[in-house]
Amino acid sequence: MPTFAYSARPAKGGDIQSGEVNLPTKDDVLAHLHKQKLIPVSVREKSKKLNLEFLGTGISTRDIVIFTRQFATMINAGLPLVQSLDILAEQTENDAFRKVISETLYDIESGHTLADAMGKHPKVFTELFVNMVAAGEAGGILDTILLRLATFLEKNDALIRKIKAAMIYPGVIFTVAGGAIVILLLFVIPTFQAMFDSAGIPLPLPTRIVIGMSIFLQAYWWACAGTIFGAFLLFKRVYATDKGELFFDKVLLIIPVLGDLQRKSAVARFTRTLGTLVSSGVAILEGLEITAKTAGNRVIHDAIMGSRASIAGGETIAGPLKESGVFPPMVVQMINVGEQTGGLDEMLTKVADFYDDEVDTAVEALLAAMEPIMIVVLGVVVGGMIVAMYLPIFDMINAVK
């Protein structure tokens, strides 16, 4: 948030006052001064410091969950909103989060609603968070909404950690294996090559292939690195387009095992997010739009937005979800029943709980499938290179005999 330096004169007369304030725009500063019964003389934005937003906020999901639960407890106990935020700002150990809470408190004291104040920090309080808080304020059930938010954030964080855990193990193994192959080609194979050249023996085809790979990597390592980096940049550029994102997300969903995990995690996230929003009083159209943004997959995002268009036209949510072919028939039927009985939020929560368990099963299946694949790949590549280097040695031993 930018910092503005101002000077102003009291409306009833007196000396000019100067100060600084953190607000989004100059108009907000002017409005703030008028509320303080000050007549603005000058308002200017201070020069910006080095922008480090690309490093992230430094505020974890755990920090937000603890804040939300404690905030809900204080509101439920009857503490005023301002006093609750003041206490939370003092006791948080995260300096970045303390600053966000303090700015939120300042905005509330300036006349903003809690939802509007939190909405000024989208990197910390998501659109889902802000909309649920707004619904809680409007319905007078802010403490209940905050407790639901804390539960939702915990479950969503647990889901994300499960998926990350499934990716870390094979990622580390393949990274280490790739490093080992590069070291073999650059430093070990040349030693064998020198020995074979001095022996002057004919080399079998596998050995010639491995030596050729070693010679190529030594001569053109920069080209290999540039190709990999270029491919990465090309992928990012293509994925940034609508067609590219849709294509790669479709491919991701049809990959064996991994696609199943992606689909189940997306269903779990969709049903829990929408169920939490609907049960908190957020309008269904707004809830679907927010949920689509958290889908994590363009195909699923489009299916959810199709449902939003359908319900806006007086149709059902379940129809477009079924036509997309992404959502399992059981999920579509349960959502359909929830719509007809008026218990959509409860039905969505039941589906989310079921698919949380399904994600656990999918993660175990992915790890179980990856282990033999990794063993085979490492055995064929690394083992094949070693065997290729020892074949000429066996020939040399036989020649000596």
C-alpha cells in the first residue's frame, strides 16, 4: 500500500499539521482528512522503495488460520471488533502479518467495513475470505463465519500438502538421478574413453553411443542448458494463453494415476469451497465465480463457469457439470439431489469429506506406481551406461586369455 505525506489545516483554525498515512489512493487520503475535520493543503505520494512483492508476503496459511480462529473466539465472547484486532496485532509474531492487521484496523476506524478493509490485502485475504466475511457482517454471524473459514482453510491446506508430498518424492529422485547421469557423462565416461583409445580395441555399439553422448555434452553443454531453459520459457508462454492452458490442463487430466489425483483433488476443493460459501450466505452466482478461480485446472474452471451461466439462465448447476465429463456421476447426482431438496451446502460438504479420503487413496496409489517406474528408469539408464562401459573391458579380458 502506498504511503502519502500530507499537510492540512484544522477546519476551526490553527497551525498546519503534517503527517503520513498508508492508503490505496489520493482520494482515500482526502476522504480521511475530511473525516478528521482537516482541510488538505498538500497531499503527495512518497517515492516507492524496492518492490519485493515477488518474494511473497511471508504470511503462511497457518498464520491466517490461527488469526481467524482467535478472531472468531473474541467476537463470540463479545469483544468489540476494533479491540479484537488490536489484541491480535499485538500478539502475532509475524511482522508482515502484524502490519496487515494494523492497516486493517486503521481502515475500520476510518469507517470501512471489515470486508472492505481486508479486501485491500488480496495477497493475504483471498476473495473467498473477503466475501464470506461480508456475508457474516451482513447476517450478524461473523463469529460463526470465521470459524467456518478457519476449518475450511485447515482442510484446504491439508489437501494441498498431500498433493505436494506426492510430488516431492519422485521429483527429488529424478533430480538426483539426472545429476548423477550428467556427472557420469562429464567426468567418468571420459576416463573410460581415454583407456579404450589407448587400448585400441573396437568398441561395441552401446559403448559408442554412451561415449558419443559424453562427447556431445562436453562440447555443447551450453546448448543443452539453453534448450532446457528455452523449452521452459516456451511452455510458460504457451500456458499463459487460453488455448495453451486448456490444452495442457486437458492432458494433465488424462495422465494415468496423476490425472486421477488431479481430478479428485479438484472435486474436493470445488465442493468444499462452494459448500462453505453457500452455507455462509454468499449468493450462489458469486460463490460459483469465486470457486471457479480456485479450481486449479482450466477444464474444471470452464465447467464451473458453465454451471454459473446455466443457473443464471434458470437452469440447474448439475447439468453443465455432467456435460463437462470431468465430474464423476456420483458427484453430479449428489449435487442434483442437493439442489432439488434445498440442502446443497450439506450435500457439497459430504462430497468434499468423501473426496478428501479419495485424495489420500490417490496419493498412495501415485506413490505406489511411481516407485517401480523410478526403479526401472534408473536401472535402465544408469545401469545401462555402466554396463556399456564394462563391455569393452570384458572383451579385453577375453583377448588376454
